[in-house]
Amino acid sequence: MGNFFSTDGPLFEGMAYIINIIYVSVLWILFSIPIITIGASSTALYYTVTKVIRHGRSYIFREFWQSFKSNLKQSTAVWLICLVMMGILLVDIRVMGAFGTAVSQTLQFVFIVGICMVSAVMVYALAYIARFTQDVRHILTNSVLMAIRHLPKTLLLVVVLAAAVLGCYLFGLGIVFIPAVAALVDSLILESIFVQYMSKEDREKEALRNHPEQYEYYNRKE
């Protein structure tokens, strides 16, 4: 029982985990206030959740700020491109809704699918920026290809995004933890995809960084 209530026990570890979830979600909210920075803020959220919360490396604010600052231009470009595309599709849906014909309803469905696809590509791209270094054109191209190739997981990412948006809409206070929880789920899905596109050497280095005890074992062998 004493170990349960100690600072190294499961109670305090659980509380620290929840506090970190709230902390990084609040950072995402604050850095998203200008609206135009939502892309960079989301990339920083994904990066911080993956590195700090999942793998216990470094500190939340330091990693969030570093990622936000270094990826601001690319993430903003991706965010604005996807935002414009979704805006156009939303206008098309409204226009088709005014006709009320079978053809217009079919086109509405096609445009809705298009919005879902653009949303999925955006999720891939903003996370991709946090993990790889490429120009915006290649980031978007690779994100589209991955979204198509890994369609079942892509659909799951769309569900997670929709659930997060709906959760924040229905439960206002949920915004202080839902963003980080959604990013955590996204990380579990996306990291299993991204690792397939990494070299063997990079995968080994990543595994060592995420498991410090393996670092010590590796260094002793050297």
C-alpha cells in the first residue's frame, strides 16, 4: 500500500500522466488561437505526445515549442492548402443541396467523401512533418499515397478526428484533454505506418532512443 501512494507509485504516475495530457492540450489551444497556426500547433502536439508522453523523453514545453518553431512554415502551408480544399468542397456541397435532385445528392456524397479524404491527408501530413524532413510537395504526395495504401487505418484516423471534433463540440471542457488523447491514438496508428518507410538503421536508432535501458546495454557492449 505504501508503494501505491509513493511518488514513484502508480497513483502519482497516473496523476502525472493526466496532468501532462491536459498540459499539452492547453498548449495546443493557446498556439492555435491565431487559427492560421493550427497546423503548426497540431504538428507540435503530435511530436510532443509521441516523444514525451508516449516515450518519456525530454520535457513538454521545450519539445512543443521547438517543434512549433521549426515546422511553422511547412505545417502552415499544409494546413492552409487543406483548409482551402475543404472550404471549396463545403461550398460545392451547399450548392448541390440547392438542386435536390438524385444527381446532386450523389455529388454531395462524393464531396463529403472528398472532405474526409482531405482531412485524412492533413492528419498524415502534419504528423509526417513531425517525423521526416522533406518539402511540402513531397510531404503531401507521400501523405496521399500512404492514405490510399493504408486505407483501413486511414478510415480509423478519420473516425478519431471526427470523434475528437464532436467530443469538443458536445462537451466543451473536453477540449482541455481531447486534443492530446486524439493525438495519442493517432500516434499509435501512424507510427506503425511510418516505421515501414524508415531504413533498418533508422528503426534501430529510434528503438534505442525510445528505450534508454537498451542504450545502456548497447553502450556496454561497445
